[in-house]
Amino acid sequence: MRVCLLHAGTHKTGTTSLQQLLGTNDEALSAAGVFVPKRGRPFETADIHGAHHNVAWQFIADSRFNPSAGTLADVISEIRAADKPVTLLSSEDFEYLHSRPAALFHIRRHLEAAGFTLKIVLYLRRQDDYARSLYRELFNHGWDRTVEQFVDAILMDGMIVYRNAWVFEFLYSRLLASFALMLGAENIIVRRFVPQTDNSALPVDFMTLIRNEGVDLRFSDLKFPERLNQSRTDVSAPVDSFAALRSRFSADNATVRDRYGVDLSRWIEAQPMASSAQYSMPIFG
């Protein structure tokens, strides 16, 4: 059976850069047997980013959903016609499906009917660092609470809910269990995100995951983008404000380590990550 990799974020783990990577390398990926659908991309970014936000918005009742930009049914028709061994869909808003099991089941069922096994790809970021970056992002979207209120909500609930629809899960075992319940743990691919000064580290790691699906993808054929979507908000969010989150989630992170082999406890890279030095030096566009 063919494979559909659904890259579901999480938020603030370099998703914009990865989506530009997909959009920039359509032809090279297709030649290697990897299909990135054109449908399901919002019109304003369709030619730049391989981001299928419109499909995610379809299932989370987001007001930005536009049926003419492509629904799940449109995407499935497109991937049937492409007939590639690997299809890749990406949107950090797919992350919200962890709290919508019926929607996730619907997506899986229709992809399986088209001859695809659905696998979820998730990058996780250590919670204290993730919270600091997420606070800045939500501030850009109108968040009006203090850092202390933000951290207290995470400490109490293990999540942040914004606008009654955006659910940011900090208990990663709970997040992953929701996906595993619908797809099986064997179809959950978990990686650790660490902010990198080397802009190639994350894209190369992501492309390595695709290569692991058995396609002949040569790194020398790809253009690797510069890092995008760096925080531009000068909001006061000192590191010390988030320190309590490290101990709060240490036990949960141990569970994630034991079940999925991803160790979030160390800041220095603890799990092997592919680097550009292993391959031809990537070209930055």
C-alpha cells in the first residue's frame, strides 16, 4: 500500500520553512516519487508553500476555509491521478485533530479507500522553550494575558486553548495517544525539534524521514530554504518565566521517551539527527 505522510507540526517547530521546502522542490520530489498536492493550499501561498492549511481548516471549522481552494475529496482525487508511492500533506493546524478523533478517522478512512496508509509526522519542542515561542506568536494574534497567566494555565491544564478552537497540547503523551488511538502507534513518527543555527539541519532531517519510506530522494537535487517565520515581536517573555514548565512535564516526557524514543530532557541533541554533512551540501534558495 502507498503511504500518505501527514506532517502535523507541532506549532513553532519550523513548519513554515519545511512547507517552503516542499513548495520549492515540487519537481524534484515528484521525480523521486513523492507527491505534494497543489489542491488544499490557500490561494495566497499556493505557489510558494506546500502547506495544506485549507484541508486542516475544513475539519476544524476554521473561518478561513475556502472550498474552492480544495477539500480533502479534491486532494484525494489529485493524489489518485498522480499515482506516486508517497504523498505528503503539511499543515501545523493538523495538530488540532488530536482533539477531533472523528475528523481524523474520516481522513484515514478516505485515504485508505484510495490505497494509502496514513502516517502522522510530529516534531516536539521542549515545553519551556515551546511556551516562550508560542506566547510570542499568540501575542501577535491578539493574546491579552500576561506571561504569568499564560504559564499558570499550562501548569494547571497541560494545554492552552485560544479562541475556543486552537488547542495547544503540552502533555505530549496525551497528544500522541490521541493520534495513536486512531492510527496505531506504529504510524506515528515523532522527532525532536531543537532551534538550530544551521538552517539545513531541520529540512535535511525532514527529508530523511521521507527517504525512509523507500523513495530515491537525492539531497543534491533539492533547494533548502533559509529559516522563516522567526519571531519579530518585542514582547517581554524572559526565559525564567517558563522554567517551572520543565519540571512540570518531566514525568510525561519520560513516558514519551520510553514509548517513542524521543528524549526532550536534554537541550543538546540527544537523538541522532541527519545533517547536511552526511550528504551533498544543500543549495539555499
